[in-house]
Amino acid sequence: MTRRHPQNRTGLTAIHNLDYTSIMRSLTCTCGAQVWCPEMPPALHPLIDVPFHCLNCGTEYAHQTILEQGERKKFCQLCGNLLHLNAFHKHAKSSASFRSGLQPQCKTCKTNYVNPTLNPLRTRAQHTDAAQTRTLYTKLSGEKPIDKHAVFQRFNGHCFHCHTNLTGQPYICDHTLPVSHLWPRTTANATLLCIPCNNAKHGHWPAQVYSTEQLAQLTELTGIPTTILSGQPILNPDAVAQIIADPTQFIAQTCAGNLKLALKILNLINRLTDTPIPLNQIDFPFTL
């Protein structure tokens, strides 16, 4: 059967001389440049004796040293930067392009280049599916209605990020900690943003968007500890505990006979747990 050729619907050009599908191990050379090699199983480390050289200054590094001491990073398909893994969104290992379990493009390139091009091309069904997923995450986080006027007053009617006066203008009471990580938005912890700043923040963790000074200010305004705001993205432990305590019961109570919703919940559970739960181990309240 003739293979289908992949389509480039974005018009963006990828950097083809970099392996953006694999996890790398990277050390910072004394000259400041990065020295990297593909990650491999520890059992193979002693078998590799080929040295690597810094492309900038020529300093030699043992292959095994890079593998054992290097940080885990990945190349972005678009900007070509070698970045920490938290700079990429996760993706199912559905093909060779996603064997790292991460998106080919970093979050910045996805937000600034890929999504603005592809979102207008999405079908109504795709938009509906995205809306249902966000609704599901909001429900799982235990979110309740908030007092938007109180949030507006706490931020003095100005966008927290760009400081635009939002009096008489549309605004968003943003999830300071993203709902995609199951954190609920409350009157006390929401952040006031203008529409453009909210779109730019999207599902990013605060540390990926705001400066150190802004994070400290955000702690004062929302009560969320700076250690959480400035740290790595984490899932809401309360929501996680509720879901994984009894996955079968949780699905039965949440999906209301909706197969598609049940499968979304199952995928979410498998993302939250160390051991994936096979479909045949879930007692669905309806026939699959």
C-alpha cells in the first residue's frame, strides 16, 4: 500500500540536521557551549569509549561522562535550541516522531508559530473536543464559581502582566496554576489578565511566563507560595489522589455513560500513575 506523505500545513520549515525525536544528555562546557549525545540504556554506557569534543572550543569529553552526568534535554524542531524536557508538551509515543514522548516543537514555538497557524484550520469537531477536555479538567480540579469583581479589584483593574487598564475592557480571570494540571481557579488565587496576555500564557506554568519579581508579587496577590510558582509544573495532589484511589468508581461517577469522556479520564489516570491501567481492568458502567 502506498504510504501517505506527511503534510506541512503550517508552512514552517523544520531544522532537518537535528534529531528532535530523541532525548539527549547534555553537559555545559567550560566555554559555555553545550556538549551532547543521544541518551541510551545504562547497561550500554561502559561499552561506549568514543570521545566527544565541544564544537566551540574543542575540549574533549568521555562519552560515558556525558551520559552519566549530563542533563536530559531535547532539540526543538523549529528553533533548533537544546532545551530542558519541561520546555515541551507531552505527546503519546504514536510514531517515530514522538518516540521521546514529547512534542517536536518547544512550548514557545508551539504558542507563537504552530498554534496560530493550525488553530484556524481546526474543524468544529476538534474545537468541541478541546472544549470538552478543558471542561473535564475543570470538573476534576473541583473548581467552583468565582467572584470576578473581587479579582478585578484585587488587581486594581489592571492586567497583571502588561499593566493595561482593563476598566471597560474585556478581561480574563486566569488559572494562575493551569487547569491542565488539575489546579482549580478560586476567587483568592485567580490572576487578572487582558485577552492577549491570557492567550500568550495559555496552559503554561507561572515560572515559564513571569519574571522572578512578578512571581514574588503574584504570591502576595494570590497566596500561592513562590516555591510553587517558580518551581517545575506539578499536578494538583488532591485531585490526583481522588482519581487514582478508585479509578473504576471515579469513571462511573464522572463519565455518565459517555464513552469518549470515559476514555479521556482513563488516559488522564494513566498519565497520573506510574503503572498504566489497561482497559480490561476497568469495570465500565456501560459496554465498550
